[in-house]
Amino acid sequence: MISIRSISKSFGSGSSATVALDNVSLEVATGEMYGVVGQSGAGKSTLIRSVNLLERPDAGTIRVAGRELTSMSANELRVARQGIGMIFQHFNLLSSRTVQGNVELALEVIGVDSRDRRARAAEILELVGLSAKSAAYPAQLSGGQKQRVGIARALAARPTVLLSDEATSALDPETTRSILQLLTDINRELGLTVLLITHEMDVVKSVCHSAALLEAGRIVEQGKLVELISTPGSRLARDLFPLGAYQHRPGTTALDITFSGGNADRPVIAQLARDHAIDVSILGAAIETISGNQAGRTRLELPGDLATNSAAIDDLRSQGLLVEILGASA
Amino acid sequence: MIDTSSPTFWPDLFKVLLDGTGQTLYMVFFALVFTIIIGLPLGILLVGTERGGLFERPFGSRTAGRIINRVLDFVVNLGRSIPFIILMIAIIPFTRLVVGTFIGSTAAIVPLSIVAIPFFARMVEISVKEVDAGLTEAAHSLGASRWQIVRKVLIPEALPGMLLGLATTVTSIINFSAMVGTVAGGGLGDVAVRYGYQRYSTIHMVGVIIIIFIIVMILQGIATHFARRFARTSVTRGTVRAEASPAASARDAAAERPTA
């Protein structure tokens, strides 16, 4: 649905130029929720603003719903943008208009007459759960309510794609959860394709099917979450299950074992103790529901060096578990 | 000297002040209409043709935008820097061309408009600049055209600030309309000069001052009232000034101009 092909963008010129995006490519499938994570300054914002050409990339192409935006005239682009909703970190609501008026703006722009505007705005405000506030002004709303208005406005013209530019970053954790739940519902009920950027891994973990990690303007890793978690050395997977820093102790071997799908409920530790007579210590564990599947990661410490434990490790691997050796005494 | 004991003194005074007020309001009203019609788009264009503005590339050319911006900025500065009394005399040929004469209240509307347009354009510029760029961006993301953004986003959002700017503009138009009186433009300024100054009538002078004060107070009150009503930035009242404080201080700075 969204196809970003090798786009680059730099700001400034000459020696003071900073590269915001460096040959970035990304594919978002129809109906998918795709998250781009990265730290501040990684180029996330530039990336998402490139999708509807609020920021025009220096090179590369953008296609949304099969149409190439980068080669459109200003007028064609305007029409194409009507099919791409966008929500913002700071909501960007008109303070001079009521909630209803803000939602209707999206419809006025595309020339819907006033009766249909009112009906559609009421319908979409119902969907985001803000019917009771339709006559209120943005200044009278909480952050979460403002973002609901933002979402309603973005969806009013029935777009096929929704772009979310740090939509929950200005909200408290509980409000963030409710907004993410709303986005998930919308994605499911309307079949909307969602591309979101965030600096919070939690957001990706709770709603996204796929993710990309952006660093200094480059995508260093991307893929479906279910695949990423079984990819050895995946940094996204590591961030999905934060187990903290590892400190090696002499005479031990430490392992990170990732469970997903069918093998999530195996009694691994009991098995190690029984079959290999190893006294296993658990250093840490995290269990998450990712794309509807249980997945988890456990950090174990086994006494002895790598050679002593190799039989046990091979056994674990033969069961389809992803085993990464964090550190071992030689 | 005027004979204050004459039986016709009070009716005459009343009539002179009433006529003067009528002429002043007539001049101020029409000057204001032209000021809004021309100053509003001028102010929006001043912001729009700036770097990153809505009309950054008129006719697809950034150079054209830059040139338009420079020219407008120059014209506005020029208009604002010439003392009114000089401007009024200097544009007499133009006034005569437009109105047919340079004497009387109708003719006075021309210099009054010309002095107020750049003034108001700056006020509009300041208010429009205060509108969060995120709003323009959101409108772009909805697929709005530039005209739609001006009409539905920039003007409504800048309205409270523009109304306060308008109040300052009206005050200075009234101010200048009094000066027009010195060159036979009519109005309260004319009354002050002919009766108050040339015929030493203190009561005419006091009458003129009171009436002008009342007019300014009423207009300022109306503008502030509507600015508050349209400012939805806060639920509590009386925050317009506080919310728009950079604009307010810039507005105060802009209000200081040579008046003679």
C-alpha cells in the first residue's frame, strides 16, 4: 500500500548539510500496522512526512495505493493527500473551531455539502468516542481527547492510509494505551493501513505487525515482528524484550533463549535440570504478546564453560528454540 | 473670540461638534474599510512569500516570491516611515486624481487609507505569523488548497490578534484624521483648529477631546470584546493579551510612529 523506494533527504547545503534520510526503502502491506522506531534525530519524522510529501525527498520515489506521489503535479498531490490521513504529536487542531468543526474541515476541503458533513462528522466522532464533546473547543479537552479529534479529522474523508507522527508521545501512559487501542480497532474494523513512527518500543510492541529500526537516517533492520524475534542478533527483538545489561561471572555460561509460537510453553528449565543435570539460574525473563502470539525471552546462567554445556545447548536448539550465547568462560 | 453669552452659543457648539463627529466617523469608517480590504491581503502576502511560506513560489518561482516579499516589505516600511503630515501633502496629486479634489472629508479618506494600510498589514503579518505552523501542515495533509488554508485556517486562527491590531489601527486613523483637519479635511480636528486654536474657545477644545476619547474607548472595547470571543485558546476570560504577548508587544512597538 505504501512503497518507499530509496529516498534520501538532506537539510542545509554544502558542508553544513545534514543527512536526514539516506537511501531508505520501506514497504507497508495493505491493512498492516507498521512501526518505525528510532531515537530523536534518526530521521523518523522526515520519513513519515515524506510519505505525503509534506517534506519532499531529494531523491527516490513514494507510492501510495499504487500511485506515484513524487511525480505528481501540485494539484494531483493535493487530491492524493485527501486519501492519506495524518495525525500529529501536538494534535494541530484549530483553536477557533469546535470539535465538530475541526472534523468537518477535512470534509470542507473535499467539497462535501454541509448536511453530509454534519452527518459524517457525527458518525466518525461516535467511532472515536467523542460524540458528547462535539460542541467543545480544543482548549476544553484533555490531550487524549484532542488526539481522538485528530484521529477523527484524519479519518473523516475515508482515507486508505493513516500516518501517525509520534501521536502518543505527548500523552501519559494510560492515555497512550487507549489511543493505541483505538488505532488497533480502526486498523481492524476499517482495514486501514497504518504507518506510525515512535521512539517508544512499547508502542510497536503493542500494536504493530511489522517494524523498522531507523538510525542516523538509515534503516538498520526491518521485518515482521514474529520473524524478527526469531532472528539471531536482532536489535529490535532485543528491545522488544528488555532484559537489562549482562555482567559475566567467571565459570558460567549465559544464554538468551527466545520462545515464540508453539514452543512458548515448553518447560525448558525443568528439562535442562532433568535431562542434563544442570542447576539453572534465571537472570531475567520477559513475556509479551506480539502480533497476537505469546513470545518471550529468558536469560539463563549455567555453571561451567561452553564445552561443558554444549550438549545442553544443542538440545535446546534442536527443539527449535533460538539460543544466543551471551558470554561463556573458555 | 467667541461670545459664550450669545443665545445661539450652545446650539452652535452642539451643531459644530456633531458635524465634526459625523465627518470624522465618515472619514474613519471608509478609511478603515479600504485599510481592511487592502491591508489584510497585503499582510497575508507578506507572511506567505517568506521562506517556507504558503506563497513561497508564486508562478512556480522562488525568485518571484523573494522579489514580491522584498517589494512589499519595502513599500510597507516606506509607508510607515513618512510622517503623516508630509505624506498627506505629498500625495495631493494622487488624491486629486482619485477624488477630484484634495479638500474635504472625502478627499481625506485617501491619505488616511494610505497611512493605515501598511500599518494594518504589519499587524496582520504579526498575527498570522503567530499561527502554529502545525496547523498549516495539518491542512496540507488533508489536501487543502492554499486558498482554503488562508480562508479556513490562517484568517480564523489569527482573528483575535488581527482584531486587536485593528483596534490600534482605528485609533491611529482617528489620530491622523484630526491632523487632516489642519489642511481643510474637516472633522473634529478641523473644529479643534478653527474654534479651539484660532478662536481660543476652550470649550470646543474640551468637547473635541472628550468625543475623540469616547470614540476610541468604544472602538477599543468592541475590538477587545470580539478578540476575546474568538480566542478559544483558553476557557478563562481575559487571556488574549497574555496568550499573544509577543504579538502584543510587537503591536505596541508598531504603534509608535512619527505623528507629525
